[in-house]
Amino acid sequence: MSALPVVSGRKVVEALRKIGYVLDRQRGSHMILRQQAPPNRRLTVPDHKEVAKGTLRAIIRQVGLTVEEFRNLL
């Protein structure tokens, strides 16, 4: 298992934009992303300086990537 990178919420959003997610809205410290192509999944990313490891792993799992594929998007 590959080690998780230490990234901010903004960096996560930048990486996910490369695979078709767009910022739908933001409320407080939570950014809501939407997948442009069907099935139009929604995803919540915290707008923190450092995303917690468990939260980052859950986000990566929800978008259907491996940790290595996510690292390559950064």
C-alpha cells in the first residue's frame, strides 16, 4: 500500500478537476464537487490546510482511484 500524500483541500480539488469534477458550491469549510459526466456524483472535500488521512483515503475511494493514481494527478 502506497503512502498517502499530505495535501490541502484546494490541492485535492485541483487534482479532481483533471478527472472531470467541478466545484459546485462551498458552504463554510466544505467544498462540494460534482462530476460533469453521468452519473453526476457529488463529493465533499474539506477546505483545510491539511486533509486528514482517513478523509483523504475515503475521497480517493469514492472517486474510484488508487493512491498511486491520485498521486499522479497532483
